[in-house]
Amino acid sequence: MCGWCVRIRRRRPGGSGSGPPAAGAHPIPGSLLATGAGKPVRIRLHRRKLAQGQDKMDWRLKVGRQAVLARLPFGHGLRRAKRRLFGYQPNLDNLRSTIEAWTQMRQGLERAGGAIEGATVLEIGTGWFPTIPVLQCLQGAKRVYMSDLNVHLDEVSFTATLDFLRQTWPDDARLRAIRTRADLPLTYLAPFDVNDLPDGSIDLVTSRTVLEHIPPTDLVQLFKALRPKLSARGRMVHLVDHSDHLEHSDKSITKINFLTWPERKHAWVNRLTREGENRLRHHEYPALFAEAGYRVTLEEHMVHEPTRQLARSLPLQPHYAAMTPEQLATMASLYVLEP
Ligand SMILES: C[S@@+](CC[C@H](N)C(=O)[O-])C[C@H]1O[C@@H](n2cnc3c(N)ncnc32)[C@H](O)[C@@H]1O
């Protein structure tokens, strides 16, 4: 059995959990428009194949490299120039898992009574490859606001995303017809200021692997600020990766290695890299959502069984040592929220 897709717990108001996914279920629908509705949900994150040697980068080396890159003068401009000159080859497995993630998010949204069709969408933290916003447009969103802390997306990464989607759905005429970003109802807001959005203008807020990068107090502040921006049908759907992201490229550490660090060390690593995760566990998010004025209308999560088994043997910090192995080993969550 795949270590990632071990257990999914589902909670709906007034409903009970559903069983595990059927073996062999594949979340990418054959048609770009299909939701794959009826197929079991399977939360799967960062299960990408790493090139030989890529999984051997010591996490300390990675932190050092990120610390230097984050401080390079004109670093962002240099990276853009490099992309324009030499093109950009995205990690295809990562893009594929992004499509799967959006399929799961859309299924969750629909089960909670929402829909992408006709919706004005705000995506928080679009990143470099706007896979999800392009799919949302093609699946009927009226407009998609892509947003980010800083400018990451450019025409090179947009074209790379489009090429990948065309390879995935070679028969889709609409994908073939897109030439530039302007051919889709897309708006890029970076650096993002929530005050730029008119009140009542957003039907759906989405994010994938973003909330874990936002400190808890900032998360509450952002979600509070977004509340008046939501329309009467306003909803949110968020997919969160709770794993230690340094483990993605250093398989010698556990998926919850960062829970063994004192707060000072964790803050220090985040300061060095100018990013990092908040270490919030799955069950700690709903209280923050409630503080910001939202209720969870659908929630699904995935427990990583090998981590559940070894959790008790790790030298965890007291805050985490008080949690159950299942809480510690919950590696991915899907939340659908309503004000
Ligand atoms: C791991 S990347 C995910 C990118 C994209 N959502 C995806 O699935 O490929 C995290 C993204 O979140 C953005 N981000 C982090 N904190 C944010 C915040 N407070 N507000 C908006 N975006 C944020 C980062 O700039 C980055 O683009």
C-alpha cells in the first residue's frame, strides 16, 4: 500500500466519515471539464519523483542555499532573466500533483454545495505555475484573481504551465487556442493587498500548499480581511500540507522533523530562508478559522501511517508531545469554509 494514501478521515456537519479510497483510483479526470465526481477522494501531496541525488540534499545545506539565494541583490530579476534566456523546465510530477490537488479541492467544494462555474475566484499564493487558475478559467470561472506576496509568475512560467496542460489534455481545443494570459479571465495581484478587492466581489477563495506558510496571527488577520470581500455565495477551499518541507528533498529526516525543534530554532531557520512553515497541525486550524469568522463545512485529512507509527519515539517539543500520534501524522488537509 502506498505510504501516502493510507487513511482519509472526512467530516461533514451532520454526516459521518467515508471509507478509504478504492485501490487504483486516479483523481485526474479524462476530460478537463469533468470533476471525477463519484470517485473517491485521495489527498496526495508532494509525492514527486526526485531526480537521482535530489533526495540527498542535506536539509542544512538547503537552508544555507535558500538563505544565500534570498539575499542575492537583484535575485528575482536575475532569475527572471535566466528564465527568459534559457527557458524553464518545471517539475512535471509537481504539476501533475497540482492537477490532482485541484480535482480533490473541486470535488470537496461540490460536496459542500459550492461550484466553480460562474464564480469570481481569488487564489491565494499562486506561485510560479498557474495550473489551478488556468483550470478554474477553463472550468467556467467568471474571473480568477491570482495573488501572491511577491511577483513570481511571468510569461515564461505561464507558457510552461500551458505546455504541460496541453500535453495532459492534447484534444482540448480551448487549451490549444490560448496564446497569452490575456486570452483568459485572469488578473495577477502581486504584491497582494486584500484592500484592492471590492467588497462582496469574491465567490470563492482557494489555496494549495499556502496556508502552512502563513504565521497564525497573519492567517487570522488575512481571513478576517477577506470576509467582507466574499459575496452571498462566498466560500473557501484550502489544501494544506502539514509536513516539514525540508523533508521533501532530504529523505534522511522524518516528515515531522521540525516538531523536534525548540521555537527559537524554528524561527531562526524561517528567518534565514525568509520562508518556512508555521508547524500548525491539522486539528489546530479550525479554531483559527473560527476566530476569523468562518465555520468548516467540509473537512478531509490524510494520515501518514509510517509517521503515525514512529511519532511517539521522536524527541518532540512539549506542545507536540501532548498530541496523539494521529494528530502528529496528519500530513494533508482539505477544508471548505463558509462565513
Ligand atoms: C509552496 S508555494 C505554492 C504555490 C502554488 N499554490 C502551488 O500549489 O504550486 C507557496 C506560495 O504561497 C505564497 N505565500 C506565502 N505566504 C503568503 C501570504 N501571506 N499571502 C499570499 N501568498 C503567500 C508564496 O509566495 C508562494 O507563492
